[in-house]
Amino acid sequence: MASLTVYSETGSEVGKYEIDTEQLANRVNKQLLHDAVVMYQANQRQGSHNTRTRGQVSGTTKKMYRQKGTGNARAGSRRSPVRVGGGVARTIKPRDYSYRLNKKALRLATRMAIRSKIDDGEIVVIDKLSFDAPATKKMAGVLKALGLENVTTLVATGATDPMVYKSGRNITGVAIQPVRELNALSVLKPKRMLITREALDQIKDGSFSANVHETSAN
């Protein structure tokens, strides 16, 4: 059982939040977390790299000089991989790096990632986070009051909130996601996680469903 301090937007303590981390995950499996993170990173790769073979570079295919009698080593055309401007011997072609682990494992990995944040004291609970209009300055003030200024932070909300998103999207190192879009990579990548009481309630009662549909960047 973990007891988390709940803060207001001004940084003052307003209460405590009790959560049983055993209900999130009975243990933190580092291998599963690693596998999930590598999968999400692979799915984000563009895979658009491309190099040309000797048959694809421009230039004449004529032999550079005669085979014998010049005192030089034997040489083919200027397209040879050993020549400047020639093709590449072992080319890299566009490919799709994406693959998929099973949904059950990915959901468990997300819960393990959240538990690891709680166990390591890297999670900050805020009573509520709401804006009437986009206000980057106000969001920056909230982060500063909570000791999260200049710290990479994931802000987790109970539901999609356009005002909160627009208020934090231009702050360096800050990412904003509703609970239903969380995954192991998004939770583990930043140093801290700022979560609203509403979002933590969804995690606690198991009503949130971790994101297992991270799409490829291809």
C-alpha cells in the first residue's frame, strides 16, 4: 500500500491518496518492460532509409581504362563501390520495423510502469488540473509550484482535455495524455509523472485500458 500526497495547483498539500500497488501489478518485470518499450520504439521508426546500388547510381558503365599495360590495378566502371560517387556494396532499403506483442502483455507492462513510478517516488498527484482557456504561462506556474520545472514530465489526465493539452504542448519536456492513451514507453520515458486524482481513480479501480495500438511511423 502506497500513500501519496495530493497537491493543489499552487503546490500546497490538500490530502493523501492511498493506492495498493499490488493491485496494479504483483511485481515489476523488467524484461517485460524492456520488450514493450523496444516494441513501441520500433513501431515509431520511419524505416525510410535508402542507399543506391551500383546499378542505381548515375554514370557511365564504361571500363575506366584497359585491363593491362597501365600499371594500375584492374578497374571496372566508376559506379563500383570502391570509387567515390559509386554505389553501395551492402545497401539498406526501406523497411517496416513494426511488430506487435500481445495485448495482455502490453496492458500489464503499462501497469508495471505506473507501479514502478509510484515505488520510485517519481509520481506527483494533483487534486485537479483545469483551464478555462489555453494558458501556457499558468501551466508552467503549476509545474514550478510542484517542483517540476525543467524536468521531463508526463501529465496524465482522466479524460482528453483540449485546454490542458494546449496549455502544455509548447513546454519543453512536457507530454500530456489521457489515461486511456498511456503505455509503458510514455510512462517510463519522462523523469516524473504528474497525474490528476481523477486519472488515478481510473487506474486504481481498473477502469482504464492501456494503449496497445501504437501505430507505426511508416
